[in-house]
Amino acid sequence: MTDDVFRLTPLDLRKQEFRKVMRGFDPAEVDDFRVRAADELERVVRERLALEEKLKQLQEQLATFKEREKAMNDALVAAQQLRAETREQAEREAKIIVREAEAEAERRVDRARRELERLETAAQNLARQNHAYLAVLRGLVERQKAELDAMADAQPAPFGKVAGAIQPAEPAEGERTREGRKSSPKWIKNIVEE
């Protein structure tokens, strides 16, 4: 997991294991994994934006070709008016040019439509991957929360009885009790509730 290029998949999240330390997972390792996951999602978003920009450029090219086709038709009409004696030949050439321009425009429109469908499919795949990622992350957070709650319940008091003389002190006002520790941080609750 120390590769320069980090490609995150739902399987990576499912199989990711963190090294255990004295009181739970290594925070640095967990933070590193979160940063890398965020970087991967940013890469996917940038890639999507690049594809959308490419689609916009293709649509602009299509508009340019339509304008060129219109300009060619106008030029052909002007040529017909100037050269009446070659009108028939000019009309035949114009029809050929128009057909070719329309065929080319149709090919480009078809290519643009296919590209649009591909981009829509890619966007849907990204949305599904994002949903799956959130579901996996939600499951991971829920499991971690359950483990933390179980560890909190199973841990002995921070000090033991010495011949029955030491009693746990009453928590000071504002201190969390063991029951108070069972509630999760707000950011975990937000992820679990999504």
C-alpha cells in the first residue's frame, strides 16, 4: 500500500486491515488510508470533469461543422447566381458536397452520441461505485463502532480495588461516564445514518 499510484476499489476497502497497537488501530495508518481514499475519489472526480469537458468540445465541434455546412451551402448559392451558364454543374457539385457534409456531420453526430452514451455509462458506474464505497465505508464504521463499544464495555475500571479500600470516584461535572462513552462521535453517526 506504499505505491505512488493508489487505485481504490471496494475490494481494497473490504480487505484493508490495520495494524493493532496498544489501544486500537494505529491512528497514523488509519489517517493515511483515509487520505489515500480521498485522493482516489478526487482523481475519479477530476477524470469525470475531463470527460465532461471532452464532451463539451465535441459538441462545439459539431456546431462548427453545422456552421461550415451552412456556409458551404450559402457559397454554392452565390456561385450559382454568378455563373448562370454553369448552374447545372454547380448544382450537382453542391448536392455532392452537401451529401458528403451531411454524411460527415451524421458520422460525427453518431460518434458524439456514442461518446455521450459512454460518458453517461461511466457516470452511472461512478455513481454505483460511489454508492458501493459509501456502503462499505458505512459497514466498516459500524463494525469499528461496535468493536469500540465492546472494548469500552469490556475494559476494567482504570484502577482496581486494593483490599476494598479504593472506590471509584464519582465523575466530576462535565466528565463522561462509561455510559457516556458509548455514544459515537457525531461524524461517525453522520456516516452511519446516510
